[in-house]
Amino acid sequence: MALEVLSVGDVVTDAFIKLFDNRAHTYSNEFGKWIAMPFGSKVPFESAEVIEGVGNAANAAVCFARLGIHSGLVSNVGSDMYGRDIINALEKNRVDTRFVRINKGKISNYHYVLWYKEERTILIKHEEYNYQWPRFAVGDVPKWLYFSSISKNALEKYHDMVVDWLKDNPEVKLAFQPGTFQLEAGAEKLKALYARTEVLILNREEAVLVTGGDYKDVSGLIDALHKLGPKVVILTDGPAGAYASDGATKFSMPPYPDPAPPVERTGAGDAFASTLVAALIKGNTLEGALQWAPINSMSVVQQMGAQAGLLSEDKVEAFLKKAPKNYIAQQI
């Protein structure tokens, strides 16, 4: 059966290490906010838990599947135990893994998440795989591609493969949620990808990085992103909510009220982005999609990790029915 959406990006195992509140602290300076622990000593931690099959694209793939969309993943793992565990975890979440490539002699991506209070600092390392774009049998071409974070060494060649494939398949819609290295590469290097994008999702800080625009000028940031080519632009703004534009109308959307203080925030952005795309795949309007997305984001931060809190469509709708009257997208 043809996939409705195929997510593309690196997949990892996350090891969550929960720090005691009194064994670390945070501080701010002109370079940003930092976490500090005693140097050159043994630091006790509260707990540790390993979660397989995560990462921007994998989280999106699971979100789509949870919402009843036939979802697959293009990614790479090593020929090790962690790779097998990643594939098993994805399949348990009903994600099609036929395009997850096992790289002989390589190890799988394994990241460490320092969980302090409700925030997390992630120690990342993307292994260098031989990235290859898959071949599709007749009838297997997905309707949507959801492209997100990949390794730095795959930036040029792999992106060219994706762009060429999209040129050969003009009916496929592209949702682009740039990862760290894609953002660092700059819009000029990836201009062909931005130009082909149907839906672009960034947070407000990332929009400044891509466009060089003014953080305070949301409307200007959106306009600058549209000039790169995307038809729909989504800007997330943390606890302040989100903004969206279809090129003709701009909207602001408040967050869904938290039922309790967040447990930790891993995957909140992925949940928002993929849920919004899922709503569009299902035929929803942009305004309707904006109402879905914050609900899944709210649910995810109520549990540990990026996937445990992802909801089914029925549960999203149940939360929507209980939403306060001001929980609507407003034109700006």
C-alpha cells in the first residue's frame, strides 16, 4: 500500500539522564543560558531511561501513524543492537521501516539527554552513513514528504538527491522542518529545497537565523520566508503560541492550556509541526490545523520523551471540544 507520508531524517536512541535539582543549576550571560555542574567530580543523578527510535523525522513518523495516517521513514541505522532496537520500536508504533537502511560496520546514533527540571540539554553525534535515496516501486510514491534533521556530511549530496526526486515527482508535497545542520548551511545552499517546499516549519529564533530578519518583526520574518518559496509558513514561539501564513493571510494561535506543569519539553516542536502537517494531509484548513497542533504539543510535554504523549485523532478532538473559547486562530 502506498504511503501517505514519508518522513526523512536521522533516527536515534535517546538516553535520558534525570539530574537532581540540587546537583546542577542554570545561569545566563551575554552568550545565552547555560547549565552548570561541579567540574572534575562524581555527580549523582536521579534516574536514567533509554528510548529508541526518536529524532525529528522519527517523531513525526510516529505522530502521523498515531493519527491514523499510513506513515513511513527514510533513515539509517548501524548493524548493531541499537539499530535493531530502533527498527523494532518504530514497527511497534506502526511506522513502515522498509526504507530504513542498515549500514554494515557502522554504529547507530545514540544521544544523551540531560534532563534538568522541565528542560533538556541533548548531547548529539550524528554518525556518518552512506546516504542513499531509496528507489520506489510503481504505486509506492508517497503523497507527502516530511524532511527534517540529517547529518552534516549528508547536506549537499543527499539534498540534491531529494530535490531531484521531487522534480521527477511534482505531485508530492514537501513539508520541511530544518534540523541543526540544515539551518547552519543557510538558505542559499538549500534554496532549491526551500523553493520546492509546501509547508515550512521553524521556531522564531530559527527564522531569524535563516532570513537574517528582526526577531521582533514576526510579519517581516514570515514575508522573508515566503520569498524563499514555501507556500505555507509556520513560526512556533514556545509558550507564546505560534504564527502561520498561507501567503494571503497571517494567523496567530495561542498554546493549548497545560493541565499541569510540563514534565519535560523534548519533542514539543516535533509534535506541533507533524500534527499540523497531519491535519493538512487529512484535508483540514490551515486554521483547523493550527487548532490541532498545540494539543499534541501540550500532551507530549506532560510525559517523558518525544513520543509517549502523542495522541490519536479521537483524543485530539476530545481535547479540542474542551478548549477555552479563545483557543482559535486569529488573523493578524
